[in-house]
Amino acid sequence: MPYVLWSEMFEIGVPDIDAQHRQLLDIINHFHGALKSGESPNHVFATLNALIRYTQAHFAGEEAIMEQSSYPAEKVEQHKKIHEQLVTDIFNLQEQLAGNSKSIVHDIETFLNGWLIQHILLVDKRLGAYCVPGRGAPAA
Ligand SMILES: [Fe+2]
């Protein structure tokens, strides 16, 4: 059973971003599965590294899309700062994992949930509203 099941509620309406979010969910599920099932530390690290690499590439792609959209400049800056913070957080988790912290599984679940639910469902959805033709930007 995957940790997080993809559903339509994750869709922001921008096909490229939605496809990447789906892939991200797959990698998150893979990483979470490796963590929970007692895989070797090397395997857990490899899946976390894959997650970090994909996340960084995804954020860069999402930022390029938002810069070409009608998403207001101040929102682009805010969104980029949130991405930066998420990358900082994931590197902190990587350090904790290396240090064998006992709370790491809980911390990682909190991070992944916060990321998925708060970031995709709230922040990225607002971006989607600016990118989808005909949907119109939300009221400020
Ligand atoms: Fe984002």
C-alpha cells in the first residue's frame, strides 16, 4: 500500500507540473517504503538522494513555468523562498538520517505530509489558477 495515493485533488491543472507531482509521489512512496521496511541504510540513502535530485529539478521546472505565467512577481519570489526552505528541510532530514536520529521516521512523515498537503494542495494550486487559460487568476 503506497504511503500517499495520487488523486485528482492533487491536480493543479498544469499538465507538466501535475505529471512531475505524480512522479514525485512515486519517489516519495518508494523512499517511505524503503524507510519503513527496514531496507539497508545504503538503499534508504539512495532513495532519499533520488528524491532530493528529483525535487530540485522539479522546483526549477516549476519556477520556470511560474515566471512565464501571469503569476505576480511577488508571488514568484515567495514561492521560490518556500522551495528553498523545503530543500533546506530535506537536507536537514538527510543529516538526521545519517546521524541515526530516533525521531527520523516521524520527522520525515511530518515533512512529506506538510509538503504534499500544504505545498501542492495550497501553494501550487494557487499557481495553477494563474497558469490555466480560462480559469482566471484568483482574487487577491
Ligand atoms: Fe511549488
